[in-house]
Amino acid sequence: MSKPKVYIDGKEGTTGLQIYDRLSAREDIELLLIDEDKRKDLPERTKLLNAADLVFLCLPDAAAVEAAGLIENQRTRVIDCSTAHRTHPDWVYGFPELSARQREQIRSSRRTANPGCHATGFIAIVRPLAAMGLLPPGAPLTCFSLTGYSGGGKKMIAQYEQASRPPAYSSPALYGLLQNHKHIPEMQHLCGLERAPVFVPIVDDYYKGMASTVPFHMSQLQGVSSLHAVWEALHGYYLETAGPEGIVRVEMDPTAPESGVDSGFKIYANTLCGKDVLSLIVTGNDERFTITALFDNLGKGASGAAVQNMNLMLGFAESEGLHL
């Protein structure tokens, strides 16, 4: 049986390079590569887009829409890493752990939209609570999400790594302050929320790693009244949906004495850099608590998630080629 042919359109960008890094050593696929001097040549790109069994689109939104439109056959399957199709009704959202049904939809999908990095953290926290009926759809929510500067792509990486840079780059920077961040629509849509969350993304002076945190009052939830009950519900949900690889995992019960969650407990945003897993950490008390999604913004937040989706769509083991 011939190996599936895979083409990365936009391999030179941060996400594309990270996907290539995960795929280049694999012997179960054939990577189609475009000549360097033809990577902006439309006929050559069109030829490769239609020659592949699966294509990754690692392009800006408008270019991703254009590239998807260049595919003329029914055989080529697509994973779009841009924002363009994440709430589109004809595209499947590429987050397998949302439910068993979501995983099966990705397996059979011809068009999969890869999640945004900040959105991955928020949805991993909020979607299960909403799906279990613990969080009403009208609940007002906030989220702050800390990321390394690689999340901004090549331009931001160059800004942070220049030899002479403004002193402000050494401190955290809040951005998206007009509440118009491009991940907000998918955050609201995938969680079934009646109103968008107040979202504060923060970029800091480290290369990669992400900590997305959603704070709650226990009174916002229904059917639970203790921190242990919240943890137990979330833990049980992902035991059923995460699959045997455990790419998404809920860390230890914070109310257990052996959990290590005490007044001196800290969460470092770069803890899982270089990994393609996501950990959920519940902290707080029976009145107020937070849930933090800890992961690599280039791993489960981008390229690792894209390869996971490819594995499902092409019939490979879900974690093949991932860094667990």
C-alpha cells in the first residue's frame, strides 16, 4: 500500500516548520516539498495541493481561503491552521478531546480547522463544564492567557531576539485590549456561550509555553459546591474523551494532601514547552477557584495539534510523531 502524500503549504512559517519537524523523520508518509524558488508560484502550489492526500495550510487567513479553493479533487483532505474556518459550519473543529463524537468527526472529515492556541486553553477548560451542564451558557467569564513570544510568528520572534531591543520587551505585555482578539469567536462558539468572554492575552519574554487561566466563583456553577467536585467532574470527563494517549490530562486532585497544591504552589507557563500534551490544573477553594490549561503554544496549541489531527484523518495512531 502506498504511503499517504502530505504537503505543507507555508512550511517556512513558525507553525509550518514545527509541523515539518514532527513529520520529516516519519517513514509512514511521503512529504511533498516545493522547490524553494517556486514556493510562491501559483501553478506549482496548485499542482502539489491536488497531488497530496492531506494538506496543511499554514498561511494567513485570506491566503488559506484561496489555497483551499485551489483544491479541485475530492481526495485531498485539508487541515487549516489559520483562523479562517474555525467557526465555519462545513469545517470540523480539530480538538479530538472535546468528545468521542468530535474525534470521529475528525477521522472522517475532509476539512478540519486547527484550533487557535489561546482558544485551545480556554475551550479545554470551559467546554467540558458547559457540556456537563455545570456552567450555564449565560455565565459571564473572563480569561487571561500567558504565552511565549513565538506565538506571534517570525516578526515577533525577531523583535524579541534582536540584539538591541526596547527594555519593555523584558516584561509581560498585555495586548488585544479592544476585546477583538481573533480567537474570541471560536472560544464563544465552541463553548456555546451566550456572550463572549472578557479575554486578556499576555506575551512575555520567553520563547514558548502557554498558561491559559479561567477564574470562577463557585456560585457561577450549578450541581457542584466544592473544589473536589469540580476536579472530579473535569477529571471524569477527560477520562472518557482524552483517549488512551492522554494528550489532555487533568492533574492531581488539589484537595488531596499529596497534590502539592499549597500556599507556595506556582504554575510556570513554560513547563510543557517542547511537548504536545495539555495539563489542566485546578486550584483555589470551595468559594473561588481557577482552572489553568498548561501547554506549549507551538505544540498542542498549534503544530502538535495539527499532526494529531492528521494522524486521525489518515488512520495512524493518534500520538504518532508527537512529543509526549
